[in-house]
Amino acid sequence: MLDLRFVVENRERVLETLRQRGLSVEQVLAQGDPWALDAERRRLLQRVEELRHRQRLAGEEIARRGKAREDASGLKAEMKGVAEEIKELEALLQDVQARLDHVLLLLPNVPDPSVPVGADASANQEVRRVGEPRRFDFTPKAHWDLGPELGILDFDRAAKISGARFAVYFEAGARLERALIQFMLDLHTRQRGYREVIPPYLVTAETLLGTGQLPKFEAELFKTRAGEKDLYLIPTAEVPLTALHRDEILEAADLPRKYVAFTPCFRSEAGSYGQDVRGLIRQHQFHKVELVKLTAPEASLSELESMVADAEEVLKRLQLPYRVIVLCTGDMGFWSAKTYDLEVWLPGQGLYREISSCSTCTDYQSRRSSIRYRPAPKEKPRFVHTLNGSGLAVGRTFIAILENYQQADGSVVIPEALRPYMDGRERITRGQ
RNA sequence: GGAGAGGUGGCCGAGUGGUUGAAGGCGCCGGUCUUGAAAACCGGAGACCCGCAAGGGUCCGCAGGUUCAAAUCCUGUCCUCUCCGCCA
């Protein structure tokens, strides 16, 4: 969430952010006016603190008179009234605070000044293109044809077992998926300085509140129930990784903190009916290697650039053509201040498709989650900046390999970088 | 799942309802001593929030309750540990 003080002091900027993101100002303010609520909160708080101070002093006096065997009944009676007044004011305060918190959670992050302003994806800007799309002397197929034909992907049986938006991987398919995971983890841990983590895949509502998925995006999540307990399946490892240091104060020397995790991700994809229904593009369950960094505010933007480079390195080594896009204000995620997408070329579909998204969330998540660091000994703690990025989405990388490395006979050549992870195998062919 | 124990400052650990924001120890910081360090001795310091400051407020897992007053009493809840059962 945004800093209350920032909101109070930068009313125009906050309203502008809502507009730039294509959100309705009226609709958000209908949930509560943060400026009016804050004024009310201050008024109540001041009064409560004053009474509490009186109560404390009177307590000491009563104790003193008790020892000295003096009468304190009048003071006690008076304090009873004060205690009641405090209770009443606190109830009011709690209500105002709750309403204020509620609105604050619904305000999105303020975009970085370098982000292009625009209403939707059409205002996104291409930053660079890397690699040349290969020329085919035959018509390249889409992975949803290639995979089943090779016997390594089975959507029909997945539908039988679990319904739409699931896939079964067989043999070389399963092996390729596993090789990609291993390859990416090795790259990020050995050469890019990330610490490997296996986090929980089920998290509490509180954790999701900290990263921003709740309360606004509950529909996208799978919720589980076991007895009295509600837990959510993670939509991305960003959630547990960012939450690792919730309620902690880190040392400046510990920054940047860099984590990489391979996890399955679960998304309900509510509201995407009819979109990307074929193939692996949009599944309820998919694999991702996720990068997360906690940094000092000053380092945020440069760390974002280097994170994008980390994700790009995977594509470069797999020799997949891609482009880098900077998302405009209207297309960015709710809690992001700046986002780069990597889009890989998919010849079977003739388009560039998102395969990674790297963002800095500045202090939006760290404030919600209370993740701080101490700039120097004795100094006041400050909120860290949180960054996250896919490094990469494994399923979509799988797609890219199938489509980019397909041969006229329907086989798929395995990129050299992956061969060590597949027993030196060079090619996936039907029936092997 | 059953039975029990417990959650206090960076860590360990004491705490009779009222100068206890909290003894003591470890660790930490400063000093004495030493060529330097260690040891020893002396002194200092809880955290967070608001505030330029003075100062104020909050915090003994969390949330309620009793009371003039709660770390201390009551209720609920979460978590941890031990034993038993089950299980990858």
C-alpha cells in the first residue's frame, strides 16, 4: 500500500495515478475518502493519547496514596469515567482506522516517472529486440499440434482427469520440462548470485494481503480448506519469497537479498474464458522459476535492469528470439511501479508472447508486509524495495523450444545448452 | 488425531495486579589495563511509531474481558516443544 503520509500530502498525484491506470476515481473514493478519514483519525488519536496520559499519572498517584494510607476513592471514581471515555473513543478510532486501511489497500502503486503513460497494452513501448526469428522452409506448427503428435503432451487426458486448462507431460516432454527447471536454477544460483529456496506452496490470507493479491484479486486464486483453516495455493513464488522477511528489519549489508525458487503456480484464470484456450499458454497449474530481490530504494531501478538481464540470459543461452517491452501505466500490475516484459517469438503462432515479467514494486509490498532495513547502525529503519521477475515461466519456455526448434519431419532439436540436462540427447522424435 | 508443557528485550531467563519497560546472564558499545588482543574491572544501552526538538504514545505471541490500574487474573485464538498414534 501507499504511505498514508504520502497519500495525505500528495492528493493530486494519487488521483492522477488512478486515472493513469484507467481506474475510476469515483469508484475508489466510494470505498472511503482517505483524506477525510485521516483527519478524523488524527483527531481521535490525539484525544485518546491525552486521556491515556492522564490515566497513567492518576495510576501512580493512587498507588502512592494507597501506600500512604490516604483516601483515593474520589480519584478512582473519576478515572473510571476516563476509562470509559477511552473505551468509547477507541471503538470509534478502530472503526475509522479500519475504513482507512480498507481504502489504502485499494490504491495502486504510483508509477515510476520513466513509465510511459497509456490506457492499455497498445501504449507499451518496445525497448529492444534480440535474436532473429528463424526462417522456415515449411509451415511451422503450433505447440498444441507438435506436442501431441510427438506424444509428449496430452491435453485430452488432462481434461479427463482435471478439466480444462491442464496438461499431461509424457516422457521426453516431462524430461524437457525438468531439464529447463534445472538449467534455469543452475544459471541463477551459480552465475547470478541468487539463493535457492523451496517455499511453501500454500499460504495464508495474511501473506497474500502483504503482496497485494488480496483483497482485490481473490477471484484469481485457488482457495483450499482443511478443517477450520483456509489456505491459498500460490499464484506465483513471488508471494512466499517476498513474504520471507515479513516483519523483519534487515541489515544494510544484507542488501540486495536475492532469491530464486522453482515452484508450481496455480491460477484460476477467472474471467479469461475463451482466451488462450489451446495449448499450454494459459493453464491452471504451471511451473515457474521466480526471481525476487529485496533492495535499498536507491538501488531499485538498477536492480530491476539487472534482473531483466538475468531473465534475458536464459533466453540468450537457449537462443530464442525475444523482445523487451516496458509496460505503460494502464497495463502494469496493481502493485508495480515499473514493469518490463520479455516476449519470446513463437513461430507456430507468428507472434511475440510474454515469457517473463519483471517489476519493481518499490515499497508498496514492503510497507504492507513490514519488511525494512537499517541504512546504518543507529539509524531509523526504512522500507526495502521488492522486485520480482520470472526467470522464466517454464511452460512458455517449453512452448518456445518446441515451436522454434521444430523440424520439417515433426521432430524437435534440443538447444545445446539443455543437452547436458537431457543425457546429451540432441533431438525429440516421435515414439522416443 | 490423543495427552501434557510453554510463548517475556539480539539470545537465554526471572517476574507477589500499582516507579517493572521489565532482575540476572550471554552477546553488544565505551573506558581502564595491555605493544596489540584476550582476560579482568568500571560504565552504557530495549524496540517501534509520531515530532525539528522538547516530549508523547505503543509494545511481555495475538484478540477480547475484569480493574482506578494487567506481563501478572479470566476467555478465546495462533504458534512452538515433549510423549503417543498415523503417515511421505
